[in-house]
Amino acid sequence: MPEDEWKRSGRSINANTSPPCQCNGHARKCRFNLDLYKMSGRVSGGVCTDCRHDTTGRHCHYCREGFFKDPTKPITHKKTCKQIPRVININHQAQNTAPESYQYDPDASESTKENCGKCKFDTKRLNLNKFCKRDYAIMAKVTGRTTPGGKNAPRDEVRFNLQIQSVFKSNGPLLLASQRKSSIGLLVPAKNLDCRCPNIKINKSYLILGMDAKSNGENLMLGPKTIIIEWKDDWNRRLRRYQQQAGSCY
């Protein structure tokens, strides 16, 4: 099926045909996800379905809970995921006996970390130019995280729940609505979290700048121009100054 037709239909196709879904040999079919396609910069929206061999994830690229990756085998191997052995201790409690470095971690895939580069979202510099080129700038506290679609849904993206504490800039209806309800979501592709890019922590406050075009009405979406920096109190005065200088942005 041609790629454009596949995108319009939303149907599943053979994972080994065009467009490539990168299922690492663990799935026979994949589906198209429009939101992921947009977040990838219109590069790829493929999501593998029914991952086999105890793998999971958008690309069947890491081991499901209760299994760990065998470091001697590539991610494409049928036996790359091994079940974590369990023993009963003297208190009759089940214990996980997998090596510590291979324990299941939903935020850290051994198979993808080796492909991680420098995180472009984790910039330490903030200036008027960056402020001017973004549609919104907010200070928000991360209060929790969920997987859209439920606990057993494919972990394609993670939604972080944000409590908005300050709005320094808003050019679209999304942030205007968020000011009224004081909360909003931030959708981050799971592959980014595998590399801890961005490295978002619960109960921490962040300065978030981005584009409204990367928002879907209910959530902010991580895009190429998104900036997420852990909040520092001395930024408040600087951002207020940027607000006053915003008239010279264009």
C-alpha cells in the first residue's frame, strides 16, 4: 500500500512493507498514528502492533515488564528478552533476581540508550531571541504521568500532568484555556524518555517554551523547538523583562 494511502486509511499493514515500521522483527503488522507522525516532523507515524517475543513499545524495541534484555543478543534476536528469575526468601516473599543493571525500567531501554545523542531540549541558555520565537512560555509543576489509552496500551507516548504556575507568554487559545483551568498535559514520545530527553521529574517545576502548532487542544506536544528547563527562581525577573521587550520581537 502506498504511504499516502496508508496514512489516509489509518489501517494496519504488513510491518515488512513500505513504509518501514522498524519493528525489529518482533511484529507482523503496524498502524499509522497521526499525532506521532506530526511530532516526528512528518517523518514517521508507524506503530508496531502485537509485539512478540516478550517485547513491547512503539518499535518492539525493549522488553516488557518482568523481562530483561540479554546483553549478549541484539534487539532483533527472538530470544533477546529473558524472564527475570524469581526466588522465595526466608520471609516467603518473591524477589527479583535479575542483575541490577538489567532490571525492568519503563523509562530506560537498554536497546535505545546506545543510540542517544545530545538532548536538544535540555538547553541551559535562555535569551530574548528564544523567547520571541516561541508561541508560549510557562512555568509549570509536573504533578504526575500517565500512558494515554490505559495501562496496557502500547507505550508510544507518555502524558505528563502539568500544574501551570505562571504564564509569561501565550499567543494561542490553548494557553488561554489553560490559564482558566490551571492545568494541562504535555505529551512526550516514549523514545525520548528512553534517552531521558527531556529528563522530566515528578514534583519539579520547569520553564517550558514551545509552539502552539505542536498542540492538539488538550495537551502541549514536544516539538523540535520545545525548550524544557528546570525552573530557577532568578529567571522570574528575566522573563518579566522579556515580556516588556516583547514588542521588539518582530
